[in-house]
Amino acid sequence: MKKYVFLTFIVIVIVGIVDMPVSGQANTRQTFNRNDFLGRRNAFIIAEIGLTTEETSKFIPLENEFKMKLFETGRDCRRLTQEIQNKRNITDAEYVRMIDCYLENRLKEAQLEQEYVEKFKKILSPEKIFKYQQADTKFSQEFIIIRRPVGDRNNDNNRNRNNNNNRPRR
């Protein structure tokens, strides 16, 4: 029980430090800070899954390694896409190159995920691995919303409210 209280305290402190505004930056667009992002993501995952201290010490470094490899896997494809999209007239052959690159990248990502899930199984229960996958998706969605300008966030909230109100009730 003490481990969970301590772990929760650490998560709250990390999130609190990361959320503190920096003076003079209230109206400027935020730049991406990788360390802050990792701290937030790791704290979110620890809290969502309910990792013990021992699980955290083994899982988080492995999960960070996995995410870095995923990022590196897509680097060449992102460069190719950016290079081609900066051109004025994109040919069909170039579109095919981008499509093929994208599909190959998705296959590589799936193989990498399969490899790391096998490693995760040595640390976490199947339930916690499933919760990790859900927490990772949830964090990504929330991070995208947070990074979006405030006006756009309000439009999404209104759109979601309208969609929920239009659903038939059972």
C-alpha cells in the first residue's frame, strides 16, 4: 500500500512540475520538449496501469526504448514524404513511393510492437499490457488535443456534445 501511495505522489509531483507555466510564454505557441513529453507520458502510463515500483523500474525504460525505435522506424518515410510534398508537381510515381513507404513502415511498426509485447510479457501481466495499450492511445489523443490551439479545442468539444445529443436513446 505504501508503494502505491508513494508512486501516486511521484506521479502528481511530475505532472505538477511539467504543467507549471513558464513566465512570458502564456501567449506564444509551445515548442516540443521531449523530456517533458516523456515525463508526462510515463506518469500517465504508470497511473493508468497501476504499476508497482518494481514494474515501473523495469517496464518504463523498455517502453521508452520501444517508442524510440518506433520513431526511428518512421524517420526515412517522413523525410521522403516531406521532400516530395515540397515539390510543385508531384508525379504518380512519387505518390506510389510515399504509399509504399507508408505501408512498409506500418508493417515494420507492427513487427516491432510484436517483439516488444513479448518482452513486456516478462514484466507485466496480460491485463496490464492491455491497459498499457489503451493508456498509450488515450495519452496520444489527449496530447493532440492539448497541443491544439484553444479555439480548435472548443470546436471539438461542441462537435462531440452535438454528436452525443443526436444519438438515439435506448
